[in-house]
Amino acid sequence: MKFSAIELSRVLAFVDWNDLTPYGSLSLIKIAPRLVEKLEFSSFPKTLEQFDESKGIVFEDGLWNDIPIQKMTIYNNGIMLDTRKGTEASLSAVKEIFEWAVIEFGLAIPEYGLQKIRFLNRFTFFSDALADVGGNPIRRLAASLSEHVAEITGQTRRYETIRIDIDFDRMEQQVPIAPLTIQRRITSPFEQNKFFTEAPLPTDTHIALIQQLEADILASKQR
């Protein structure tokens, strides 16, 4: 696997806004100007309608220390932060921003702190091994599909496996956790073997899983 680029390193940290302001003495409308100043956001809410915590209050294009922030969204039960620096950097930024806000605005510190942390990571990579995933049954299916479509359209097109999704049974649990997805980059020709992948994992873990998959595919071909 040849790593290409991180496209998204998202961290969602759950914390109840009411616990931070137990007597309701501070609103997000009041603290927003200081947040914008401190994190240098170029896009931020300007109307009352944009301060809807149930939909998310969005700040974009900011900077925390040396970490460029694509977007920070504040909900009534958490903070979501998007960067392209890896989830470790995103999580570090969330914790540091939270600690700064507690001191800056005199927020109460909940006993549980940041309750739960969730991740969403996306990156692109090149891999010759994944270009041939699926085995002989899938290759025969793709070849047959190509033949049948050619008969209908009069044009021959090469069909290949373009996507792998790994998920849990959504009928058992309806929770907002993304599947692991691997798919060809639609803006790149097949010959480049460029892929996009997304997973609800820290960046390092996500990369390690794709590397292991590639190693397993190569090992299976040698048997």
C-alpha cells in the first residue's frame, strides 16, 4: 500500500452543554466571538438561526496551535472537530480547546469529563493488490457482465470490483457508526489503482487494517 493523503480526521466528543453551565448563565452566542478570535475561524455563525445546537453550530477554517481546523461543530451534547492531521491530532485539539474553554469562560467541569469519543477517518492510497480482490468467481461474474452489457450497448467495457463495505447488522442496532468502506477513486482511471477508504477508527488503526488486508491478499495468492 502506498499512502496518498488524509481527507478527513473527525473526532466527536460527547459532553452535555447543560452540565458545563449548570445555572444557564452562559450561552454559546456570548462565547462565540471569543472562540472565533482564539481559533481564527474565517467562517462562523452570524444569525440567531445559525445558533441551533440541535442542528449544530458550525465554525469553519480555523487554527489551533499548528493544527488547521476544517470545521468545528458544537451540539447540545458534544463537539465535533474535523482536521486532516490524523485523529490523534484532532483528539488532542478537542481536549486542549475544551480545557482552554473551561478556564476562559469559567465552565463547570463534569465529573465524567468528555464522556465518549468517536472517530471517522478517510484517506486515499494506491494498491495493486486490491485491484484484483474477489477471487475467480467475482472475476468470472465481471467478465460475464461485460459480455452481456456489450451485447446490449454494442460497446465493450471492462467491469471490476470497485467497492468493499464491511458493516454490522443495522436491524439489530440503529447507531450512527459508519461501516468500513474501500472503493476505487472515481476520479482516477482503473490503471492507477487508487482507492478511497473510510472507517470509524483512529487514523493509525485504520491504516494498519488496510495494510493487513493487502498483506493477506498477497499471501493468499502465494498458496
